[in-house]
Amino acid sequence: MPSLLVTELWGLGDLVLAVPFILAATGRARVTLVAKPFAAPIIARFAPKVELIELVAPWTAFRGKYRLHRWPWRELDRTVRRLRDRKFDIGVSARPDPRDHFLLAVSGAAQRYGFPRVGSRFLLNHPLPRPHGPHRADHWASIASRLGFEIPHSAAASSRGGKRVVMHTGASQPSKCWPKERFDSLASELRMAGWEVELLDDSLVGIDLLMESLSSADRFIGNDSGPGHVAALLGIPTFTVGPQLPEVFSPRHPNAAWIEGAACPFKPCRGYCRFDEPRCLTGLGFESVRARVLAWLGT
């Protein structure tokens, strides 16, 4: 079997969207994933045969990413040496990012697949055209097709008949958060309508604890953030309150629903808000979200 290097260095949601590709690839290759440390419980649960090499790439920091004198150069050198020792047959990246492509190149992977941007074509000996769909899952599907396989739909992605809702009010950046007090009000409304609601926030530390809380859920409601993608991976229908474009970022589940934030000329903002607060979300009223959620729940 060929050896395959998969790079997904960014957020939790990005990692989760890569998992179906990784699962499909494990039957065809010896897979190694380079990702942040939070990938460990995800890989242990869904793809235990995959080797994980942990790396917090400095260019993925939200702020200060180009202060090169603060980069962990020794750790980067050790990681590159580990990768080169593997002598990978194939290396892939679904993110059109030259920095990720540079990592593929210095890893020594013989065949490198990715989506070039701003001059990174020379780092990839298999530059791929952008897929028709803008979603990151479409990028992984395009790579899989080029490698000769398809990513099957999850058998777990089915509706659940219970009345337990897990609601997560946090996100990686404040600009992605609908006001918490409105989540609290929504939880109260759902409880009065007969739903059992558990409220989570960013004080819940650890992906394993998050998966444990989600495992018994019948529905998930939250912001445009990693927990929603984890819920979808577990087969749980999701409802997302998001500032972004759903065709680009929504969780992949056949029963996923979304309400987009108020109009803003700077979408997609990708977490960098131009204003003193995320007006697209603070301007999204409680009644609008309540009506959409109740319709989605069939209440």
C-alpha cells in the first residue's frame, strides 16, 4: 500500500471535514495525518489506524502569525525531519494555502496534490483546479476522485427521534458568536416546548468531553464553529447560527439547517470582523432564530 501524508493544520471544523476523506483513504494507503494536538481524540475514535503527527503550525495563529522570530523553528525542523524519514509516496492538502503546500514540498512527498494559489503551483506536481462547489468537503472529494476513489456518505447521518438537544454557545472567535443570552432564552423556549436541553460553552475543555456530551444528543444547535461539525460527524442533525456563507462552511449532514447573519459587505469575514462587534449576529433577532429553530425541530 502506498504511504499517504494528509495535512490539515487549521481549526477543529476543518479537521472534521477531512475525516471522511481520511477514512476512505485508509483502505487504500498507510495514512499519516499532520494536525494540531486536538486531532488526537478525533482520530482515536474515527480512524485509529491513522498515524498522527502533531504540529501547531505558526501560520495558523489568529494574530501575530508573521512574527517570524517567535516561530518554533526547532519544532518545525523536527517535524520536517520526521516527515522526510517516512518517504511518503503521496502528500495532499485541501486548503489553497501556499504555506501548507510548502510543508508538503519540504516533507519530500513524491506526488503532491493540492489547489494552488498565489504562486504555489511550483510546490505541487499535481496542481488541481478548484472544485465546482466552494465547500471544503468538495475540495476533499476532488482530491479523492483524482486519487481514484470516492468518499461515501456517512451511514450514521440519519434523523434521531428523541427530544435531547445539545446547545453550544461558544466559537473560536467572538465574531462568530450569537449573543449568549439569546441562546439562554432559546433554551428556555425549547424546554417549555418539551425538549431536554443541555447548554455547553467554551468552559468545556477537551474534544473527548465534547464528544461524550454530544454522543447522546438527538439535535445540535450552535454557532459556526467546530462543535457543530463534530456533531454532524457523529450523525447528529445540526442547526447553525452563522455569520458566514453556509455554502462554504455549513456542517455536512443531510438534516443540517442554517440561519445566516444579517447582510454585511465584508462576507465571508473568516473571523476578522471590521466592526467593534459582529453586527451581522447582534443584528440577528431572537424571534427570527426562534421561528427557524422551531420549524426545524418540527415543534
